[in-house]
Amino acid sequence: MCIVGAGFGGIGLAIRLKEAGFDRLTIIERGDSVGGVWRDNTYPGLTCDVPSHLYSLSFEPKHDWSRRFPQRAEIHAYLEECADRYGLREHLRLGTEVAGADFDEATGRWRIRTTGGDELEADFLVSATGQLSRPQMPVIPGLEDFEGPSFHSARWDHDVDIAGKRVAVVGAGASAIQFVPEIAREARELTIFMRSPNWVIPKPDRPYRRWQQRLFGRFPWIQAASRIWIWLRFEFFILAFNRFRPLGRMYEAGYRRRIEKEIADPE
């Protein structure tokens, strides 16, 4: 068995395979550690937009999450802990990138080639590379002539000091929602270019108190109930916007009232 990628998908699958008795497996990861997007992305303010009790493996709950919406470093550490706890280190091939794979009809096996020239064989091949591992820089005429630093948020350049600078951000998606408030505190001037207006809704984040963490650890069913409740709320929320449009418009009306209350300028 060969798994390509050591993010949540690859780590979760490898754990379940080992539990089922499949020990002959290899996890190929081009990075220098497990973690996927939570290893590669390091931009300011990076947190998850899914509560920690849900954004974790169902069979490996973590009772001592520091806050309701986990931050990047804590999620990365969680995946590293999972790799250690379930003995996945011996199955990892870090710093290895897959160049291609072909299925051999005669032998019924996969032949996997790496960019380093190695070749592996496996009965089963699983792609767990995700869809957020290759940043796409926008094609902007004249960008090659821009003399200042420029980079994608997924490859944040921490050597660039934003304090006191004029900063332009292209895009207003999930990443921008997180890092824009952080750099706005430092930048002299900040301009955001967006193709269309974006919805921003409240994020009820808060730290977990120590007594809550101890409660989750002593009574796991409480955390399990919390996970189920969060899942139900999220599923209901998605259905309201995708299927039950009248219900979705009720949500929208509430968010519009919040916009009118908090933003004075109608433009």
C-alpha cells in the first residue's frame, strides 16, 4: 500500500490501515514533516474556520485544545502527535515527491516514480495530496516590473517587514479574512482588491478554560456530544444555503442587519 500525502487524509488513512492489520504501507510526503497545508501555510493569524472538536480525527479526540477554533501551530502539532502515537514514522518517506505512477496490468501492481529517480511498487495506491498544495499566482500585467516584494499568502515571506508600508492584497477569501486584520495593525496603508463582495459572519472564538479541558478529558462523552452538536449545526447551515433557500434568506437578513449596524458607510 502506498499513500501519497501526509496531511489529515494520509495520516488518518494510515492509522486506520494499521489498526486493521495492514503494516506494509509507505507514506510518501514531499515536505519535511507531516501536516499538509498546516505545515506549508504560515501566514499571520492562521486559524481553522471549523471548531477544534470537529476539526480532528473522530477516533483520536484531543481534549485539551487551547481554544474553540484552533490555530495553525496547534493543528500541526496534533498531526505530529498522531504520527508518533500510532507509529507512522517508520512508514514515512519525507522529502520525496511523486513524479508519476502507472498501473501494470500484467502484475496487478502500481509502479510509482519519484522525482529523485526511485521506483516503488504497491498493490494499492491512494492519492491524499489535497487540493491546496500548489499556490496559483494571479496573472497581472506589469507584475514583473514591480520593484517591491510580492508573494502568495500560502508562501508567506516572513523576512518582509510590513510595518509602515503600503500593502495591496489581491483576493478576499478565507486566507485574507484571517491575515488582513493582522497586517492592518502594522501597515501604513492597506488596499484589498476583490472581484466581488464577500460575506463575513461572526466567528465565536474563545479560549477553553482549564476546567473545561479537564472535563473533556475525564468525561469523553461530553466532547463527543459537542462534536455531534457542531456537526449538526454546520450541516444545517450548509443546507440552508444550498437547498432550503427560504431558510438561507433568513440567515442572510440577519447578517445584513449586522452589516448595517457595524458599517456606517453604505458604499
